[in-house]
Amino acid sequence: MTFNLDNYEPVAPRLARWLEAAEDPRVITSLIAYEPGKWCIFKTDLYEGEKMISTGHAYEEHTEKGVNSTSFMENCETSSTGRALSNFGMAGSDPSKRPSREEMTKVQRMTPSDAPEGTQRPQASPNKPASDAQLGLIRTLSKKLGFEAHFPPNFTSYDASQVIQELKGNVIPLAIRAESFEDPF
């Protein structure tokens, strides 16, 4: 995966443009889930007056090095604001580059730099158990959609990745619905 971070606009200029253009703008950020020292999820709501015009979410994990070793919560909050701005249509100077520079920095950070050229980042394993961070994120997203997640035996990191993508699209996956584990009779 090759990309140039210079092609992605940071959140700050997007936010400045929106604050200047909007009538009675308000930005409200909320920490919606947090496991101390491990991960967090932020939500940003953008308002014009009393009308909410956009929402964005972001997830970050605490790391041992890099920006998330000291500022994973701040980084997450900024990313959620970037998502809200993109969802509103403030996708940056090049609308085809919807992610913010902060989001693409995360992609870069999560891609091993010491891997041989042409090597792709390891995908979620169909045999590795789902991580605590994945399970926590699924529980949080499920709760927001109004149901409690139930995990089948041998729920893998690959399964969790698939479920997270569905939940982010506001789809309730059969894989974690309680009724999918009950015998029909």
C-alpha cells in the first residue's frame, strides 16, 4: 500500500474552514468508550445552531511508541472530528481524499515499516482469537445499535474484523446476535 501523506489534508484546516463558513457552529466531542491504557472511542457531533448536521467516530489503541504512546486519546478525538467533517462533506481540498491526514497516518503507523518491499500488512487471522480491544469495540458499537453482542465459541480476530465493519455500516451481523446461537426447537 503506497500513498503520500501530503495528499491528505489535516483536520485543523478543515475544521477552520467549517467554523468560518457555518452559522452558529458547535463541535461537541464525547468519549464514548474507554479501557484505561488500552483503547478509546470518541464521537464528534457537529451542530449549526440547534441542528446536528454530522457525526463521526474514531477508535485508537495505546501503543508503546509513536504519537499513541503519549496522546492516543487526543489523536482519537481529532480523528473523530475529521470523520464528522468528512461525513458533512468537508473532505479536504481534494474531495476524493476523504480520509484526513491523521487517519492516513494511522494506516501508515499500522503498516510494518521493516517488512520487505511488496509485503502486505498481516490480515486478521482466521485462527487467532479476537482481541480484547476488538471485543470491546464490538460491544460498544452493538450497544449503540440497541442490542447486546453475544460471541460464538472460537470467535476469531478475522470474525471480529468482519463484524466491526458491518457494525460501522449500521448492520447488525448475524454472527453476534443472540438468536443465532439458539436451537430452533
